[in-house]
Amino acid sequence: MDDNLVEEMRPLAESIAADESNARSRHNSAGVSVNHSPMENAADMLVDVRLRNRPPTGVDSADRNSRRLFNRQSSSASENNSVKRKSTWTLKSMEKPPTIDFYRKASDAAGGLLSTRPSMMALFHGKTVSLDIGDAKWKNNEHRNSRRRSWASTQFDKIKGTSSVMKERVKFGWVEGVFVRCLLNILGVMLYLRISWVAGQAGLLLGSLIVLLASTVTTITTLSMCAICTNGEVKGGGAYFLISRSLGPEFGGAIGLIFSVANSVGAAMYVVGFAETVRDIMKANDWIIIDNDTMDVRIIGLVTCTVLMSIVFIGTSFESRMQLGLLVILTASLVNYFVGTFFPVSEEQLHRGITGYSLTTIATNLLPAWRGETFFSVFAVYFPAATGIMAGANISGDLADPQKAIPKGTLLAIATTTAIYLGAVWMTGTTCVRDATGLSAPILANDSWTWTDPDCVWNTTCQYGLMNYFQVMQVESAWGPLITAGIFAATLSSALASLVSAPKVFQAVCKDRLFPRISYFAKGYGKDDEPRRAYGLGFGVAMLMILIGDLNAIAPIISNFFLASYTLINYACFHASFANSPGFRPGFKYFNMWVSLGGAVLCLSVMFIISWSTALITFLFFAMLLKFISHRKPKVNWGSSTQAQYYKSALNGMLKLATIEEHVKNYRPQVLVLSGNPVARTTLVDFVRNITKGSSLMICGHVVPNIPNDQALSYMRNVDEQMNEWLRRRRVKAFYVSTVNQSLRAGVRT
């Protein structure tokens, strides 16, 4: 059919579409649904006539036949304008028309269907699709009774016992789900209680270097994490999911447990920081529980952790709303401190070592003044402040679009918090001296460029100053209680994020069943799949660590755990890039495999520099977990980069051997054992194994006397798997190869 005929047919098709559109509007007003679009049917007729009735060139009779066919179809479609009419597709095509139910994306009160993907058979036949939802089994029929009430509502009644629409799982965007969580987790207890101590010990220059070094580690790790996140679908589990799907279950399972413990210990650290602040407030008001010291910190911490866990049990949506409220308080407290540093210094502030912005104070605090500390010991105390970068990735299963949200939110949070920490180091270091008595103002030295040390420095009785008083930011602020509120917001928000992250990572580990007898903690509750059992376990670990009661003692433990996790994340990105796996094509392009390798080496080096004994214990624990999972041989195949590296190494080795002439000193026997079924000839298999000793090629050949057909080949594929598994269990390093052939000679030759 030529194009002119199609143009002649088009007005008639459009008139049919208009008639059917009017019929559709009448039926819709009566509450009856129409299955097919009239314009689709009219367009279908045009396409079908053009494609199926295309005449040979120069044959006029074909044009007349085509017109007759179109007229018959047009009159049939005009007469049959009822709702239950048979599709015009069935008159001219063996293919089924598209069923609109298969292409709905969400459920709604108007009768939309669940977002369940149909099978290929359902798409091909277009008749009936059986789908399971919970305990209810329902069917999707192409032609259903349209006079009944909403079909989807009827099916929901079977499941929920009500006509309401099933609630979808709560999903977060990049701001609420990643940026806010990372921001609140990074801006924790260290900002208010230890950043002034860092400025006093390390000085302004080295203090800034400590902040930048920590930010360098976290930025490189984030770039590696973003590359892995944008390489495919990201599910729940955070760091565990990223590492396990990249390096395999052995590395992933080990680091999953370590990272879960690290987050639980991190929650304890933040709670202890909160308890220290409450203890200091009580001490200032002469309130006491037991000793105004460690015991009070423990009691306050245990009570606080219990309250926080109660909030977590309510659900992540409520916890997320609380995080937004805490962010407002935290922002207000930071603005309050920044404004307060420009206020005139009062006499009380002057006695506590506050000088205001002063070049003399800068000159005094510019260089370090170590007192029982070193650069890396101070770094070990500070580093947990920068370890909140995984807060968004740890709830990757609750994000609407993890591939975009994690890179965008995490990198922006790192940039923001780095600027805040650097500003805090310089603002405290330029407005407060290292030591003050609380009774007299600082005194200028003879050179008038530095402050003199008070007498309390020599007998270590100074109570104020950067080195001795952890509430410097509160003293310098415009309104002290708002800084206290900021401390509460920072510590509690970070503790909440850690208490949520640790169980979710552990739940992901349990769901993969890499370790025995921990699947009990994999169970989730509610529409958000809350790991309440894992919440209880994380709560127990946090409570045990709170009993330490010393912030400086808990911080190095966390530093080692997080650095170990970051080491593997960087190495996972490097290894996936180095293996040249075709499956590693991340959408995030701002990474380099050598930078990732450098980040892994940097994290590993810092671990051992901070505390070689703690780092050694961490790696021994990691090696034990790695060996245990390798011994169990979990039956999972995630397409890890380790497999890609095996293939690459084997291929490179074969290519090199192909260009090298074999030497007699490197001779190895290569044996083809016509064993048939190896299970039936175990003595023959063992005899050849004693010859090859696992260092030579051994192939167990099996010729199956049968006619080669699909059924026989399918059966032999199953036999191949069973025989190779039998060889592995007997620790025979050999390959089982089978072939189907009626002739033994021909089968051996193949």
C-alpha cells in the first residue's frame, strides 16, 4: 500500500476514534471502565493495514483489497462500540494488545494496580497473571466485570481487610536522607567538647592539618564509595553492601560485623559526651548523683541511651523528623557562638582565659604545645568527628534514589563540616589562651607578643583555658544555654544516627546468612522493615561501652574500626577498576583507582600510627572472620571483582605461556582420564590424583552414549555440577567434562 492510500484512510480512522471517544465518555460517566484507547485502535488499524497488506509494486487489485479490508474493519468497529467489545487486534493479528494494567506504576484509590512487573509469558499471552501479595493470591484478567467496584480495592480488601490503599514504604531524598544525617553525625560531640582542646594541644597550624588530614581520608573514601554506589542498584546495608558486592562475601561479611560494632561504639561515644556535659552542668550547680565524676557519667549515659533507643523503636520516619528539629537547634547554636566571639569580653570571661580576637593570642597558640600527647594521639581523638560520612549510605535501602543521593549529600556534608571545624579551630585558638586560673586575667610577656604562663601551669592546677576546660565555646558564646542545647542536639543526633545505622547494617549481614545462627536478627517489622531485634543487640553493645565512661578512651577504638572500614572501601574501588571488570561502569566519574589505592594505604598507615596494638587486634579479628567465611563457602554469587581478577590473571597467564617455548624443567603431566562416571571409578581417580598431586592438569572425561538432543544436554549440565562438587568434596583438583555421543571414539575426540 502506498502513502497516498494511508492518507486517504486517515480521516476515516480519526472519525472512528472520535466516535469511540464519545462512547468512552458516556460509559465513564456511568461508572464503567473502558479497556482500550480509541485512538490506539484506530492507529493500530492504520499500521496493520499498511504492514500486513502491502501489495507488490504495480498490482492495482491489492489496493482495492486493502480498501475493502479497512472498510470491513471500520464498519465493525463503529457498530461494536460497547465496553466489552472484542479488540480489533484479534481480527487481524495473532499478537495480543498491550494490557494497561501491566504498565501502571503505583496503586491509587481509583483502581490502579500494584507496581508488580509481569512475566514474559504474561506479556506474550496477555491473559492471566497470578501474583502473590502476602497471604493473598489474585489474578489480573484482561476482560473483567467493569460494573463491579474498583478491582484493585477488592484485592486490597483481601490483604488489609479495608478499602484503603496500601501504604508505600517511606523513602527519603538526598537532603533529608543523606545530607542532614551526615551533617548531624559529623557535627558531634567533638565540635563542642574537644575542638578547643585540639587547638590547644596542636596549635593553630597543626590543628588545621589534623582537620584537613581527616577530611582528606573521608573525601577519598567518599569518592570511592560514590563510584561503587553508582555502579548498580544499592540496597540496604551501607558499607557492608558496597564491600560485599564488590570484593565478595568474605570481605563483606567481616567488615559488616566490624562496621556494625563501630557504629554501636560510636553511639556510646556520643552518649558519653552528652553525659559529660550534663555532669559539668550539675557540678556547676553543686548537684551530685554519686561522685560528680565517672560514675555520674555512666548513670546519665545509661538512662540517655535507653531513651534514645525508645525513639528508634518508634520508627525511622519519626527519627528522621527528630533529626530535622535537632538540625535547627544545632544551626542556631553555631550562629550563637560565631556572633558571641565578636562581643566585648567581660571580666569573668577574661579570668577564664578569653581574650577576644587578638594577634597576641594567635602568636601564642600558633605552634603546638604537647602535654602528654603527640600529633597522632590528638588525631586519634579527633578523627571520630569526621566518621559520619556513612550515615546516609547505611540507610541506602530507605533512599528514593541512592545513586544520586549518596554522592551529592555526602560530599556536600563533608565540605560543610570541614569548613565548620576549621573555623572552630581558628576561632577558639585566636580568642582563648591555653591556661587560665579563673581568678586573674592573662598577662603579656615582656616581648608583648605572647601571653605568659600562669603559675598553675607548673603545678597542673589550672581549671580554665584551651588545655583544661572543655566548655570554651559555651563561655565565648552570646548566650551560653543555647550552646548547651547545641551540645545536646549534636550528641543526641549523632547517637540516634549511629543507633539506627548499626542494626540496619547488621540486619543486611544476617539476611545474607554468611554467619550461622544469626538469622534471628534479620527479621524486620512494619512497612519500613525495622530491624527491632538488631536494635536490641546494638543497644546492648552501646550500653557496655558506656560503662567505660571516658570519652578519650572510647574515641581511639572507634577510629580503628572506621579506618578499617574505609581501607576496604577504597581498596574495593581500586580492585574493581584494576580488574577491568565489564560490570564495573560507575556513573560517578570523579574518581581514580590510584587515588583510591592511596586512600587505602593512608587509612592503613594512620591506623598503625595511632595505635599499632589496637590496629593489630582489629586486623586479627578481621582475618579470623575472613577465614571463617571462606571456610564456610557461602553459596552466593554476586559477581565480585575478585572473580574478575581471577579471570584476568588466568587469561594473562595463558597468553604469556602461549609465547614461551615449554622447557623440560617445567614439564607437568596433563592427563585425560576416561573415567566415565567418577563416582563409579574412585580408585582410578585417586590413582591419577597421586600422579598430578594437584599441580598438574587432570580432566575426568565422561562420554554418555545417547543421541545428542536438548533433553540430554540439559540433563548433563546438572550432572556436571554434581560431579564437580563431588570432586571438590574429595579434594581432587580436577575438572569433570562430559559429552553426549553415540560413539565412544567420536565422543573422546570432541
